Amino acid sequence: MSTKKIIGLVSILIGLVLLGYGIYGTIRMAEARKDIDTKTHYLPGDGIRDAVRGGLYSKVDEYKVPVTLCYIGAVVFLVGGAIILRYKSKK
């Protein structure tokens, strides 16, 4: 197996791992938002409820950028690995 093939396969593997982390992060953020909604449902008054939810949602939103970067990195590594595997080296 050539070095080029190994690099391409490792790149694709890294892309798949990043994609998995991105999907996992998205699911966890959705579960956190659902938990916030169910736990704050019993707070009295719309103003108090919205203030508490806003604070908790902002904590969950701190993870949007890392999750987005996982998706971007996954696409870069998957496309890069596919390009490396697709094109043959010139001899």
C-alpha cells in the first residue's frame, strides 16, 4: 500500500470521526434544550421563566461554534481524503 493511499484513508477516517463528534454534539445540545424546557416549565410567570431559559440557553449555545467546526473539519478531511485517493501520482 502506498503512502498516498495511507494518507488518504487516514484523512477519511479523521473526517468520519469529526462527523461523529459533530452529530453527537448536535444531539446533546438538542437534549439539553429539551431538558431546559421541561425543567423550567414549572416556574411561575413568563418573565422569570424566559429569563432563566435565556441564561441556560446561552450556556448551551456556547457549544455551537465547536460543533460547527467539527462539521467543517469533517467536510475538509473527507473531501481532501477522497481527492488524495482519487488522483494517481505521476511517475
